[in-house]
Amino acid sequence: MSVDGKIALPTRKQTKISDDEDLRRVHQLRATCDAVLVGIGTILADNPRLTVKPEYASGRNPLRVVLDSEGRTPEDAEVLSRAAPTLIVTTVDCARTFPNADVVRLGKDSVDLPALMEFLAAEKGVKRLLVEGGGETIWSFLNGRLADEVKVFVGSVVIGGRASPTPAGGAGAQRLEELVPLKLESAKPFESGVLLEYSVVR
């Protein structure tokens, strides 16, 4: 995110904030995880491949997981390439299937995240899950107390704008009791920013 807590322009157009050192860190982290997860908003806005880029890290590609309640993932989306296995997660009322991807249907109005976590562990052998975005997805995992760690790279730029998205979006906390407490574990200077690492307080 930027120094003022934004992750993109007000148009939600992908914005370069990370430097090469941080991109290397992210890809090395991906390579150590069993699965990487994003929401459909990230797929539609950025069309990420969610694989480990060899110029930044070596290692296997994790399982790609997409939260897509209504089945809106385009058939030409990069996550549907054969570069890595993909799991699309919809609600029970969505009947759509996708090329080169498995589908699991969990939850009525939205994806049931606790049920998904159980499914990933039991059926896919996932022990370490990396939740990359977007803001609504990150908030859902934090608000549901499903995350153990939060890692934030703060780049040395200011984006501004009331409509610019932040790392945790969605409804957010409505009352003080809904705040998600964190414990700062480390702060590491990078080439053009700082990496903040937190544990989630239970």
C-alpha cells in the first residue's frame, strides 16, 4: 500500500507500489504456500496469473483459489490457464463450470469461508494459505478471525483520493468491538519502502 493506506488509483486500476525487492519477496512467499487465494474483484480488475515468476523465485506453483460467488470468472482469465491447478469457489446456487478448473460450491448468499478452510485442508492438503486480495476478501478473512498473519509493504508514494481502495475493504468495523487487533512483529526497510509484519491477536 501507499504511505496513505491506498492500494490503487480511484479507478481501481492496478498501481505499481512494490519495488523489485518486494516483488521477489511475494513470489518467494507464494512458492512456500500450498495455495494462493483472491476474490473475483481482483480477477476482473487485474487478471493475475497467480504463479511463481521464475525471474523472482524458484519453486512450485501453489493451488490458485478464486472466491467467485456468482461464477463471473471470464473463460480467458489467466487463472484458467494450465500453468497451475485452479479451484473456483461459488455459492450453492451457481451452476457454472470453468475450463481447466475444479469447482466447489459452499454457502448460500456468499462463500462460506470456514467451510472453505476445512475443505482446503481436508480435500486439497492445504496447510499454508496466502490471501493476496482484494480488499473485501482480506477484510472477510480478518473479520472472521481466519488469518494468522498480516504482511504489508508500504511503498514511498502517496495516492490520495476518497475513492481509492485500501488493503481491507468491505463493510469494515462498525463498532469498536469489531476492530481486528494486531501485534507488530517486525519492520524491515526495503529499497523503496518498509515491510510491516503483524500477528493477528486472538
